[in-house]
Amino acid sequence: MVLTFDLIGGAFGGNIPAGQSFDQALGPAVPTGLDFNNPLTKYAALQVMKVGLARVGNPVGWMTNKYTAYWLPWTNSGVRELHLNDPNVNFFFTAMFSGCTFSVATPAGAGGAANVWVTHIAWDAGVAAPPAWGGGALAGGTFDARRLSAERAFYTARMGPGTFVRSVALRPDPLTGVAGVPPIAATPILPNGGPLPALHGRYCYGDNPALVPNPGIAFIAGWRDGNQHWHFAVQKHPGGYNAQGAAIQRAPHFVVPQGVQQFY
């Protein structure tokens, strides 16, 4: 779905001063380091609010920017997907991941990177793929196996020949069985780890791969660059909230955001 938000700079000593709107920050005098076409840059803290809340909750004179963004919700069981094909919508957000998988499929052709498909596969992916992905039974007798089976069905249905697997998963379990794609595990998200390498790649946001079910939290956002191609960033967060059945991992004073990495 497409929703309307306000976006304001937080009270943060970074690239966007407090009270400065996002479209001001992207004006002629772009602050040093704020370059949404460069996956190596670092970004200031931003607040995303429902439209109107930024104006109500902040002092008079704070400038805000009303804009539209794709919102990908989650479901307790099954999958949700979106086709990011509206050239007038330049931002993307999704619900928190705490066991689920996020995947991006790029259709073949010159315009593929401008109208990618994205999906949010639940921790419990259900027993069958959605009709748009062929509707077949998901393989395996565990949640982990069915999530991987759903991820495989998504790429089989949505990616074009010669395009790449780009996913964010809880654990580094390798994805196998996608035609033309070698087995590919997920690499851990690392602080200041740079962009995902070219070709096929997946990230792992789990906090401890030695544990089952390897608790962890991730947040994912995306934006169009100047060439209309979609870029995405994933931030790992230790949180105090864990995947189903996991032991508590962190005391409250350790709950701080961790590394951000990007891919496109």
C-alpha cells in the first residue's frame, strides 16, 4: 500500500540539523555525507510520523515534509508482497522483522531495477505459496524449511533471468534450489560493513547464529536513486524482543541500534 507520512530531522548532531526538513537537506547545498546514490555513505537519524503528527508534536517553526511511501505490512502466517512500480513514490518502509525474511526480486530488462518486487515472509510462512507464486506446497517440516521454500518460490515467480537474489533473513541457512543461482548463505550484518557485494547476496540479522531460533530484530527501508533504481538499507537492532521461543538476550541498557548495510 502507499501511505502519507511526515519526515523530519531528529535532534541529532549528524548531517541533518534538528528542525530541517528532508527536502531542504536534499536541496542545492546537500550536507556533507548525505548522498542517497552512494551505498557507502552514512545517514542522519530521521523520524517518520503519520502525517500531521510532526506539526502537532514539535515547536512552531519546525519544518516538515509531507510525502508518500510504500508500506509493506506483516502477517502472522504467510507472506505479503508489493510491486514498487509507481515512479511518483520514492520511499519504502516495512514492519519490524523478528524472525521473518525480506526479499527483493528484480524483473529482467532495463526497467527492472525501477519496479522491483519485495516480500515479507512471516516466521511461519504457512503451508503453501500464494497463488501468484504458483500456489505449491512449501517444502519441509519446520518453520525454517518453509521460510526457505517460500523464499525460493518468490524468486522463481518474480525475478528475471540474469538478475540477483537480495534477501535479509534471520539465520545464515543457505538458500538452494533457485534456477541458475548457486547455494547462497546469509552473511552477518556488521557495523559500517559497507554495501552487499555484487551478484547474489543475503544478510543475516540474527543475534547469535549458535542459538535456535537465533533471536534478532531488523528494520528495512528503501529509496529510489537519481536513475529511478531502488536501494535498500537494513539495520540490525538487538531489541528486548525475540523470535518465538527464544531466550531473552539483552538487558534494557544494551538495547541500542547496530550496524546498517545497504544493497540494490
